[in-house]
Amino acid sequence: MNCKKIFLLICTIVALTTINIYAKPIQMDLFYQGTHHHYQAEEVKITIDGETLIPKDMPAVIIEDRVMLPMRQVAQELGCDVVWNEEMQEIYLTNPNDVIVFHVGRNTGYQNGKEFTMDVPAQIINNRTMLPVRALANALHKNITWDEPTRTVSIHTQDAPAENRQPTETKGITLQKMVLPNSQTAKQVFTIQADGAITNFQDVSVDGRKIVLRFSQAKNTIANIITQTNSNIVSAIYTTQQEKDGHSDTEMVLELKEKQPYIITKSADQTQCIISFDCDTVILKDISAVHKNDKDCITISATDALKANVYTLSQPNRIVVDIPNAKSELPPSMDTSALQYVLSYRNSMFTEDTFRLVLETDGLVQYQSKEEENRLVLEISSNNLRNVHFDEAHQAIYLAKNVVFEARDVVLEDHYLDGYFDIILPGNFENAYGNGQYEIGGDVLQRMEIFTAHGKTVLRMIQNRINAYEIADQGDQYEILIKNPKEVYDKVLLLDAGHGGKDPGTSGNGLVEKDMTLAIVQKVARNLQDSDIKVYLTRDRDVYPQNMVRAKTANQIADIMVSVHMNSGPTAASGTEVLYQVHANDNPMKLTSKKLAQTLQSHIIDATGNINRGIKLWEDVLILNATTVPTALIEVVFLTNSQDAGKIITEHYQQTVASAIAEGIKAAMNENTFR
């Protein structure tokens, strides 16, 4: 072999060796689309303008011959704010030029309201959102190249079209507050108040279900997430602020329950941006009342769907029907002499556009309401109840003292995870109070059911939220007060076992996250049984409460929320970390999510000796974003790490972790004020 051939052979060997060294192999379990997939491939590197991006917890992977990137980390490096909508399974990327929407599992996305198509959809892989690199780059106007020998994705931001860059301005404003409708039946108007003239904003409608407002040169002091919108149209409002080129821009997303027409105007001084929903007015044309089959039947006919809100009031007993966005052609009075349960009828415009019908009834009644073909049908019948009434003003139920018993002998049974609370009286008092249903239809109680079980009278409260109850003897009657748990207990904790039911979470080494979180949470609850902390769980079995419901429950009834999860990542990753979010209502003089996270992390590390991954400010978890009370999310161990998995599966280690979490909760609540 001559020297030239030897030299070429050596060059070839060196080149191949360089390639093999450059790309290290990755083996890991990937869980997506409800299935585990064994993944083995050479590493995919990511560079942005020549700088290598080091994955925080999830590397880039190749699915169906398409490179999938960890969404949040890459998007933020490219100057985007990221909002994750758990309920809709959608990702919103926003920057001063674009609003981009990806939907998990769908091959279509939206850029500034215009649809685009991807070969591979966004996926939740190992509990992390992964996006196809080509679709992400195209949507953000970035040039991208793929180098096969080094398996490198190179993203070039400097080549973005100049026309997509906004000029820098010097003056700015601050968005100070959002004025919401007074109620669901009021006019649906949302007003954004600024401290100066709003001169530069854009309106982008995304898929008819979201309104995205982009305010340039605008800082934001409005809450990042508003879920209590007082609206039958807007379910939530998300607001993010982004710093770029020395100034702040703010994005606001109004999530709609269904597609609705709207108009956006500004006040005369331009300091207010006003979003008004132009709901079609329903005309109430006719009403009839008959008695048949032992029921009073009231029927209202209209030109469109009525969307009525029906509920009861007492003293005197009456059924109230509120119909929003309505105009009435109904007579102001009606003959009720043929009816058995309705004593009188009256109606009026309760507000400018809300019609109210009031039916005064002869004692307690039960009713059923249904809407069909632009008609509301209300069927009223006897419920066989007596000597009991609900007082909305005092949020109390009163039992006439037709029988005598000791209030201390009443048994209270809380079945909050099943949506009800039983008040068991010390005897069979059917002759005094009867059996039947008492429709309430309020924000706190849906209805009360009274029945006899095991020789005792039971008052079953069908709840719209978790409640606490107190019963007292007032001499001539018994009073049952319906209270928020924070009115009864000094310390209230909502303890959350992450995932559950249809959502298994991550998995690894034969373990599934939803099972491990439930095992830990049940032990934490037992450790807190003898403390002065009232503990509520989001689940005690393999079910899936929606994450927005978990956050809403915490905001309604708890002082703090602690959510337990298991982590996943490369097989070498291990240890404990606690995630938190900064909230607009944080008070440095009181307990905050960050303080709670620090306390929990310290106790767990001290008790277990786990690798300390620290506490992390995390922005893409709905539970952290949507809560307004101090909230921490514990990633106990990595199920994808064999040593971590081997520890967490043992009863002793689970108890050690649970005890540490319980002690951390007690320390956080004992050493800080929170109300």
C-alpha cells in the first residue's frame, strides 16, 4: 500500500472517529400518546446563533423522522413568552410580532389567526411539551439548518426578515387594571385601564375561541391569570409581559367558552381599551301556565335560546328565573288560580338587559327546568318537605323546632370528594321535616336532600364547592350555618396528588407517577391528622380532577396548596426539586409560594439525603399559574432514574418523604402569617 493510500485511510478513520465522539448515544423511556416507547439514538444538539443550548431536563428527540425540541426552553431563548393551557391542551407563544398557537396532538397550528400545517404535531413527552423544530422555526421566521453528520439543529435568529421587527419607541404606558362584568347576566364588557393613552395595540382572533391583544410599549400590573371572570362568555384571561430592546410589551389572551362576535373600542381619552361582546338579544314572546299530572307547568317561548338561570329563594318561598340579554313582550301579570303550587307571578327587567320572573310558591316545592326549541319549561311539584328553609342572606338553613334534640348529637360527615356533605340528625324526624329535595341553585349549594337512612334523618348538602357546617340551637329553631372552611379552621391545606385517572403522568422503571403521588399524599395526610391543620385532598383514588378545578378549589377554600409529583428526564438525572411561581398578590411580610417551596425543599433534603436540585421558578404549570394562594409543586424523585425509582417504591422511603413534607408544611404555616 503506497503512502497516499495510507494517508487517505488515516483521514477517513479520523473523520469517522470525530463523528462518533461528537454525538453521544441516548437511551431513555419516552411516554406519549398513552404508550411507553423505548428510545435509543445518538444525541441531537441544538445551537442558536452558534451557541450550544444545554437541555435543562429533556433532550431533543426524533419522532417519525422529525426533530422534536423542548418547547419552553427553546421558545424562551428565541424571545417568546410561553403560556400553557392545560384544559385546552394548547401552547401559546407570543412575541411583539406574533401570536402562535400549537395544540397537542393536532397537525394544525395558528400564526396570528392563520392556520398552518405540520408533518408531526406537538406532543407531551415525559410530561414535557415538545414541538417539531421546523414548524417552530417557520412560525417564528427563523432560518434553520440540519447537519446530519453532527446531528445538529442550527437556528439563526439574525436572518429574520427585517419587516417583522418592530421599531424601538421611547414612551410607554402601564396597564393598571381589568374591569370585569358585574355578573354573568350583566352586559359582557371588559375594560382595560391604562395610565396613559393606548396608542399602539393589535387585536388577533385565534381560531374564534381566543382574542389576543398585543400592547406595544406597555408594562403590566394586571394579574397574570384571571379565572373568576363573572362572565358567561370569557372563561379565563391570561396576561404576560415581555422585555425586549429596552422596553416592555404586554400580551393579553381572552379565552372564550365559544365563538362570539365582539367589538373593541377606546375611551375618548384613549386610556381605556373596551372589549364588548355583541350578544344577540332574545325576545320573550309568550308564557303559559297549566296544572297537569300533579305539576304546575310554566312555559316561556322566545326567538332564540334563553340560557336561563333558575334558583330558589325563601321567606317567602319563591322560584326565580333570570334570562340574560333579553327583551320581554310578556304580560306583567298572569292568572295563577288554576295552579296548585304557584301563588303569584310577576316579572320585570331586573337590569337593562336581564329579564326576571318570580314565582311565589305555596310552601316548599321542587322543580325541574329544561330548554328545548327556544322554550323554557318549568315543572313545579310538591317535595313533601316542611318546617325547613334556606336563608341566602345568612347562608344558613333553619329547621323549625317541632322536635327537640341536642345540637352536639348531630353527626357531620364530609364527603367533599364526592360533592356532598351529610348532616345526620339524632333520630327519625320524617314527621317533622318530611322527605324530598330543596332546590337552592346558589354558588355554594346546589340543593339539599332530606331522607331517612338507618332510622335517622339525613340532610345531604349537594355542594358547588367544599364547605364547612356549624349547627346551633337558637331556642325556637336550629340554625345550620354554611361556611367557608377558612371561617372555621385557622389553617387549611389543599393537598394534591398529581395526575390520576386518564392522566398517568410520567413513568419509568415499572413505576407510574399517578400511583406514586397518591401513595405519598395519603401518607402526608395521615401524618397531619393530629396537627392543627385542616387537610383536604384533591383526590383519594385513581380519578382525574382537572387542573383548573384543583387550582380553583385552592383559591376558594385553602390557605396553601402543595402538589406532589414525580420527575422524569435522562436516566442520569436524579434528586428532588420544588417548583413555584411568583403571584401578583405576593406579600413579602407573609407566606409566599417561594418561601413555601424553600421550606419544603429543605425538609425533604434533610430527611432523605437526596440530591438537592433546589427550588425553581416555573412558568408553564397551570396549577402554579392559576392559584392565588401560596402553592408549591414537589418533584420528589426521577422515576426514570433506577436508583431514585428503587428508593421511592419502598414503604420506608415513602414514609420518610411523607413525614418530611408534613413537617415542612407545619413549619411553613407555623412560622409565617398567611391571611
